[in-house]
Amino acid sequence: MFRQIESPQTSITIYIDDRPYAVAAGDSIATILLNEGLTAVHAAPNGTPRGPYCMMGVCFDCMIALEDGRIEQACQTYAEDGMRILLPLTRRDEAGQ
Amino acid sequence: MTMKSQYDLVIIGAGPAGMAAAIEASNGGLTTLVLDDQPAPGGQVYRHILQNAEKQADIPYLGADYWSGQDLAAAFAASSAAVWPESRVWQITGDKEVFFSRKGAAQCVQAGAVLIATGAMERPMPVCGWTLPGVMSVGAAQTMLKTNGSGADGAVFAGSGPLFYLTIWQYLQAGFAVRAVIDTAPASMTPRHYMLALPALLQPGLLLKGLRWRAEIRRKTEYHCGVASVRIAGDHKVTGLSFRDASGQDQIIEADHLFIHQGVVPNVNLTMATELAHRWCPRQLCWHPQTDMFGESSVGDIFVAGDGMGIAGAAAAASSGRLAAGRIVARAKGASLFLAPIWQALKWRQTAIRPFLDHLFTPPEDWRVPQDETAVVCRCEALTKADVSAAIALGVSGPNQLKTYCRAGMGRCQGRMCSLTIQKMIHDHNGGSEDEIGYLRIRPPIRPLTVGELAALANEDAGK
Amino acid sequence: MKMPASSGRVVVIGGGIQGCATAYFLARRGQAVTLIEKDHIGRHASGVNAGGVRRLGRDLAEVPLSLAAMDIWQDLQAEIGDHADAFHPCFYAKIALDETGRALGLERVAALRKAGFHHEIWLDDADIRKRLPHLSCPTHGGLLVEGDGWAVPWRIVQGFASAAVRHGATLIEGEHVLSLEPEGEGWRVNTSRRSFGAEQIVNCAGAWAAELALRAGEPAFPLSAYAPMLAVTDRRPPILPAVMGVLGHTLSLKQLDTGQFVIGGGVRARADLDGNRGEVAIPDLAVSMRLATKLFAEIAGTQIIRCWSGIEGYMPDNLPVIGRGRQPGLVHGFGFSAHGFQLGPAVGEALADLVMGQQPRISLEPFRPDRFEVQE
């Protein structure tokens, strides 16, 4: 798990799979996921779990679903108060795939 | 769309090259726009530097090289260049229209000249298990440090190169527990290394610093070198790393986080999609856009600067940004380029150490193409070395013809994580020249945009 | 008059579906055939098209050829073996979004019935919605054809090429034909690497066919090269069990077995024949994207991960050139104006018939090579 040295400046709330998290405004979703120990977020076409790898937008393995259904890179998406994120891997597991 | 914004110079990327160019161009009187995909300037090397500057005393572990970027970032923020953050450029046309997406809306600006300063990315490392959750590149670890001072206690580091040693050193300074370091660089130097090290003496500070970091890492961590057969273990996530050590013993080190690195390469997707000419660089084992001494590409008024034109480090990146911008300003004004030789000489001095570093940290063969047939080569489509080899065996001239036999390169990343691997596999099979085998044919959009975004881009001339 | 397979070699120029299918049928009939492709099999139009396999919406003049081709598609495994798995049958629907579209559709059904064709049927909105339950918008009805489908184009082309080679054809890739000289009763073919004799030549050189024809001493054909563009998206849950178009508009919309949408439909960009490249003018695709999101609102949030274009050869009347050339021993099969893929198997058969002096079972009258020549 990623430990933060400085005390986190958690000023807003986002929801990941409907669970609330107190986070710092402007942090990337990928940063937040790693701070929360969530290293697997979506599935590759063959079903294997994947998660953040490069943290700079070139690997496309940190995919998350936004509320409007868009699939975006977590490392290129920045936290705003009230944001709701779904992890495609969770939905896939729930669908029994 | 009919009323596009116009700028004399559009710069893509706000790393050291982009920032230096923006300062130079705007001071030179050009209307300048910087499109950067991050929320704040700095690129990768100076990520988050303006926010971090307020608490510099609290984060000494990032090191002097990082903090040396402060002045540049501050000057950039104070310059008259327009900056649009969180802007993802997805196409540059031959007419120098720059298409990008910002906050879910696709837009276009018209540029008089374009400077592509999109920098580098880490080389793909298709070792067995590299796709497991918990495995990340060393650059990713450094990004977490810079972003909010986060690190993974008990992490294992494997690989080599300047960024590798720097990040481990930063972890040690910050007080994170480093479980082990597996150094894949040669354990001892050859005569060739010593020969190449001679010009490196022009940058003695860099040489000494590197030696110091490596010594401290050897002292303070469980350090292994001269290893072989590195494999990442785990089923649904990483559980550890196995390898054969220098004495021939098989070892396994357990870890929940593993950071790997084998150097950086220019991120060529935008330059390739813009149809600039490229050439294979055998020394750095990557593609470089072909440019003149100022960074002008094979397409007039489209320039490249920084690590995106060849790996040379942050200081050289800033110099190349200034060179390119200086050229563009001079052309706009019809002035002479008497300052150019100064930047050129400085850049030459700043890159004197490169041949030594490139040779010392050449990625091992089995990190470029895996030995293991089950190792994933194309991450996006989950294709293994065996899948790709089977297609190559059918007879292909390059990565593009390979796409007619298997889906390698057809995923979201458009070859960033696999094209170099595929190219080497084809070269190993076919022989010939790397320039002939080539890279995947990269086409716009080089970043995804939604169907809805594109639908909202009106173009009355379509469908003629 | 039926003639036995001749001892002379037939050279087919162009490794797209037309050339590969022709080479296959010739080889299967025992003819010595060499297929020459300047790049690699399926490199151009045949490899990068939308993969539509449709009888729906064909120009009336092409319908018999299209129906004959569909017979072959429906039994493709018998011809090309495993590669036939690249064909995915499904219904094709072209719906009307307004009264103009509806009028076009009804007019078309009437014209087809009058000519004796019944493969296209008209459905009202309620029946369309039963077949396409995820449609987001009201329709004014639509045309439908059962048993059309889509295919992975490069795999089909490879299937024909491999089958041709299995039956004895010689395949040469990566060589340009530089010149064609009449020699005796036949030809001398000079490529970038070799020179050999041929009894007959089949010109399936796609967008480059007019250039090739000139080199063979044929008159100038009014062939233009353009690059239609396509986009492919991320993977999504399946909502579209058909290939779709819209009456009165250019749109091709399908969802692959991977869940990815392929969106295109005739929007054309500039082609560079010498450079082997078509440009990708992404804003021009906006029209197709608007239509796609109108049909299925959830497509709006789907990411486009790649666009591409392919070079196609267009004739002024949008009908291909299929038939004997003015020179003896030369047969043409080109100019398919971005809708030749489905026709390929039947065109290959017809071209093989022409080469062997047999009467093609479908009349090729609408496709006469000389139809553009000014009558004196």
C-alpha cells in the first residue's frame, strides 16, 4: 500500500463503487486508488485484472468508469467534490464474467 | 470551427523544453499557446513543482535536480504565453491545425508554427508478469512521490538507469523501506565503458552524483547485481520477484509492490501521427524524429524539442526548447541567429555524458523481448510472446503487416507499450534494418476522444 | 465456347479481394496463375474497409452480381476453409429517420420488386424496434435484409489468397509491375525484380488500375482515388446485432464481436497514390458520429481509439469496370467505388470465366470497360 508522508489534505469527498473517500481536491484518481490500496481496477480482454502502471497516460491500464458512462484513464482524471467513479473490474466480477 | 483561435506558435507539452520555448517565444513577441495534458506545468521531471515549491523545506528528498526546475517554472508562469492545462492533443494536421480535447470537448487552434515537446516515456519491459496489479514503472513511483509524498514500503526495485537510481535514492531519503534492489546493469565496466566515460568528464557533477547514489543504494539496501532470468510472480496481483543471482542461486523476494525500469525513449506517437520523418537510433534503441540542428522536423514550421527528439535529460531539453523557439522567432522577424551557437554549444556539453549512460544502461535482451513464451507483449489486447511469434512466423515485413495476422498494436495505447517489442521480434526473425521494419503506423487521434465529442465538432465541408 | 485451361500463365495484378478471388477461381480450375501485389495482400481497400457484406442498398445494376456473391459467402468455408470464420452473418438495416428517408426506402422496394428482386423488405417502426431494441430514436421504418453480415476484411482476403496458393497459384508480394509489353500472343510482365511472360493479364489494381491500364496501352479510364475514413471505438456491452445505415445519409455502423463499434460510411478524405496514404480528416467524421449517437444515445460516451483511411478507386457512375480490355488477353476488374468487398467472390468467378473464355453467369453489361469512351 502507498503510505503518504505528509498528512493528507482531504478537503473533498468522492465515491468509488458507491463508497465515500475523503481525498485532496485535484489529486488524480489513480493517485487516490493507490493511496487506498486499490491496485486492480479493470480487466484486460482476456479477463486478467489490471491497474495503474505508468501514471502518465501511456499504458491505458488504469481505466475507470465515470458517472456518465465514459471510460477514462484514472491518471488523467482529477478528483472533484462529489465525483462518482466505478471500477470496471468490480462490475465485471458482479456480472459473473 | 470556422472561427478558430490563431497563435504564432503552439507548443505541446509544458515540461522543461516546452516551458523554455514558451518563455523564449513570448519574449520574442510571438503569440504563444502551450497545450499541456497535466493540470499544472512541469512535465514529468518537474511534476507538481509549483505546488511543491511552497513546502520545499518539507520535501528535501526530491533532490537538488528537481528543485533546480523551480526558476524555469516560475518564469514560465510569469511569461505572457497562454497556457491551457488538461488539454489532450490528438492530431496536428499538415496545415498546422492542432486538435485537442479539454474537459470533454474537442477543439481546434490554428498555429503558425508548432513545437512538439511531449517528452519521453519508459521503455516497454515485457518481462513475465509485468501486467500484474502492483507492478509499476519506476517513473510511476516517482510520480507518487512528487504528487503527494506517497511511497510503498517494502517495494522491490528491478532494472537500471539514471531514473532508477534517483528514485531509489529519493525513497531512502524520504524514509520508505526498500525491500530489495535488483540492478540489471553490468556489475563491472568494460574498456568501452571507460572510453565513453571520457567525454562524460565534461559533466563531472553528474558522474559523481550517479556514483554516489549507486554506492549509497548498495550500502543501504539488499542489493543484487549480475542477475538473470528475472520473473515477476503472482496470480491476480504481484506477490514477488524471482531471479537467478550472481552465484547461480534461484531466489524469490516477496513484495506487494514492484517498480521496474530500463530507461526512457521518446514518446513518438504524436510526431509519427503528424507524419514527420523518423530514424532508428541504434545507440538509444529507439526512434528519433529527424530534425535539423534547431529541431525543425521534415515538415516545415513543425519543430520538436526535449526528450521527444532524443533522450538527453532536463537541462538539454530546456536548451533545445530555447533553440527551437529562437529559430521560430528569428524566422518570424527575419533576424539573424547569433545566439544559436551558444545554446547549441551548451546543449552539446549537457549531452556529453549520454553515450556513456546509453551504453552502460543498455536494456538486457530479455527485458526487450521476453524469453518466456507466456509473457504478455501487447498489454492492451493481452497477447503473449507466443501469439506474436506465431504471427511473425507467417511472414511479415513489419508491425503493420503483423496486424493482419493478430491484434497486436490495435489496442488503446496505439503501440506505446508494444511496438518496440514487436519491432525487435520481427527484426530478430527477419534480419534486415530496423529502419525498414519500422514502427506501427500511428494515426490520429493519438489520444482517445468520445464519439459525442467528435459529433459536436461541426464541419460544414464534410461529405463532399 | 468452353475452352480447357490453357497452358499459358495468367497474371493477376493486385492482391485485394478481387485479385485474390480471381486467382483462387483460376487456380481451382487448373489454370497456372501468378498473383502480384505491390505491397502485401489486403494492404489497401480490401484490408481496411468497414467489412460490410451486404446486398442491401446496391445499385440495381449490381444486384444480380451481389446476389451471386452472397451465395458464395453463405458457403464460404467450402471455398476458403477456416478463414471463413471471419464472416459474421447478421441482418442489415437501413432505417429512415424522416419522411424523406421513408420515401426513398419505399421507392427502392418498389423498384426492386418491379425488377424481380425480393431480398430487401420494408419494415415499419414497430418491427424495426423489435429487431433493434436498443434504438434510442423514433424511426419512420426501414429496409432490412436477412443473412447479410460483416467480415474481418483482411482475413477474408488472406483466405482467398491462401486457398489460391493451395491450388497451385504463385503469390508475389512487394513487387511493382513496372511495364506490360505485348509479346507474341500474350504479354511480357516487367516488375521491379523480374520479367516473365504471361498469356493473359487481369487488372485488379484497385485505385492504381487506371495507371496500370495506361501502361498496358489501354485508353484512359476516369478513375479517381479517394480515402474513405473509419473509426473504431473501445469495447462496450453488445447492443447492436446488425449492420446499420440511414436512408438518405452516409453512415455505416456495426458492433464487432469484441464489442467495439466501427463507424464510417463514405466520408472521404484526400488520397496520395504515390505515397500509399490516405489522410485522416477527423472533423469530417463528425457527421457520421452525430448519426450514430442519434441511433444509440449510449454511443456518445464511447471512446474512439483509432481512425484510419484506405485508398479506393471511384468511377464517375459508381459502378465498377468488369470486362475485357481493348487489348487482347487483358481483362479488367476495378473501380469498385468503396463497395466492392461483398462483390469480390462473384467478381473473381466472373473474371476467371472471362479469362478462360467462358460465359459468366451474370451479365456484365452495366460494367463494360468501354462505356466511358466517346462514341464516334
